[in-house]
Amino acid sequence: MPACNFDDIECFHLGNSSTSLRQGDMTATKSDTARKQRPVKKTKGNDESLSLSDQAYIAIKDRIITLFFAPGQYLNEASICEQLDMGRTPVHQALQRLRTEGLVDIVPRKGVIIQPDSMGQVLEILDARLVIEPEIAARAAQHRRPEDVAEIRSLLDHHRDDPHGGGRIDSFVECDRAFHNKLSDMSQSRILGDFAKTLHERSTRAWYLHLWQTLDTEASDRQHRAVLQAIEAQDPMAAAAAMREHLAALRDKVAHLQQHAPQRAHATRAR
């Protein structure tokens, strides 16, 4: 049998894509055909101030996090280049970065496989966030400026008052990502901030994979505002405690789902 040409492999998905959810109405993920026809987002990864490699990295990562590229799906570089309208070099470099982050694996003569995150892996990610992000919040409180506080408050108010947002998961994820990224920038620690952003993006995918049914935007808003209040008061200890409480609540949700998942699977087999 001749060797399989990496560039000839079409995108295909292993597993049941109906278990992956998208959009705020919680409808099932579209078919693979619809996935391939989805237009490229112009707001993700197309910042001309970034290198082509960085643009490709951001665009591919966004598709992984939001399940446009589903866990278990095989891709090839040529198909990704076509979607992003980019050359092979920046896409290849982006995939290598994503491989080091554990989001993809590159299988010789097969292609690129999107790696899944099990509930256990999500818990490990949250454990790491519980170590890093309270320190991020404390440093943000130390270095906060009035304009930083105003920006975060405006972000939270916009999400809360947006009639087109509400409980939609995409709107929630956008707000949550912006909130945590802003705190990472305010910490003035590039190393901690970059690490925190990477961990947060990994756990963001859990909302699409596992946590959409537990979405409570009001509770999240209260927790975010508690962190903001401590930061505004320039109280590092209170900011760290509020962030720890916020992340612990999320970890409890994941642990609860993990605990009950085997029971649901067993009940399904019994029927």
C-alpha cells in the first residue's frame, strides 16, 4: 500500500459530533460539511500588526476553543491554509506552537488531530489556574489605574446589559476571556500573564465541551465584580481571595460533572 499523502487527506471527524455544542441556544454542532463551509472570521487572527505565524496561531486556536475544529477531528495543513487563505509556513509554525500547548497532535502520514480535553485534564488546568490567577489578581490590584478599573467595569456592564448576549455561551466566553486577559495585562508580569492566558484558553474550551449546561452568568458576574471591587480598593489579599473563590466555584462544577458522568454512562448502557 502506498504511503498516504498528508496533503491529500480530507478533513474528517472521529466520534459523535452531536455531543459538541455551539452558540447560545445550545443547539447541536453542525455537520462536518457545514463546518467546512463556515466563513473565516475576519475579527480573529487577521490583525495586520501581527506576524502571519501569529495570525494563523490565533485563528486556528479560536477554531479549536469554539469547537469549529472538534476534538478527534483530523485535518491537514493544506485544508487549513485554504480556510485561512495563508501559506504553508505560517500555518505549519502555528500548528507546532499549538502542539506544544497540547491542543493538537501531528501524526506522521495522517495529519493533524485535534486533542480532546477530558474532565480530569480540565481539573488539572483549573488547579494550575488556582495557583497562578490569585497572584495575577493581587498584582493587578497593586498596579491598577483608574482607567483599568473603568475598562473592566464597562466590559462587565456591557455583557450584563446586552440584549443579544444574556446566557449565550459565546457572549459569556467573550466576556470571561476579556476579563481574565485584562487582569493578566494589569499584573505587569509578562511570564505569569502569558501562562495564565494559555491556561484560561484551555479551560475556555471546557465550556463548549462540558460546562454549557451549568452556565450561570449572574453568578459569574458577581464573582468578577467581587474581584474588581478588591482591585479598585487596591487590596491585593482581597483580590486574590475573590479570584480563588471564583475559580474554586468553577472547579466544583467540573468535579461534580466528572463524579456523575460515569453514572450517566452506566445508565445509558443499562437501557
